Amino acid sequence: MADQDLLNDDDRLLRATDARRLLGQMSKTTFYRNIERGIIPEPRYIGGTSVWRLGDLRAVVNQLPEKPYTADALSVSR
């Protein structure tokens, strides 16, 4: 299977390092914090190895905002 075919396979399993790379070189701390917050799905396990489905991670990327939040957008009106 060619590398391009692997990138098109939503069932492909990625280890944490590759999952973080796919999400923009996210730090380990941020990656696991986002799992705790429910932004990134919980891992599946093969033996003792944590893995994530490529399709699940793509869904995370597709839900990210197109622009960074501003302080005004985050403020709560009272």
C-alpha cells in the first residue's frame, strides 16, 4: 500500500506521536489535556499501546475554528 493510500484510510491507527503531529505538532501536555476535556477522543489500545483512528482525528481538525478566538469573542455579556 502506498503512503498516499495510508493517508486516505480513516481506519488507520496512529500512535500518540503521529496523532500529535497530525494535530499541528501539539505538545504532549496539551494533547492529553485535550483528551481530558473531550476535545480529542479517548485512545484505543493494542496491547499496552495507545492508538487513535485517523478518521477520528480528522474530525477533530474539521471542528477547529477557522480563526483564533479574540478576547471579545470569549467575553460573557451580563
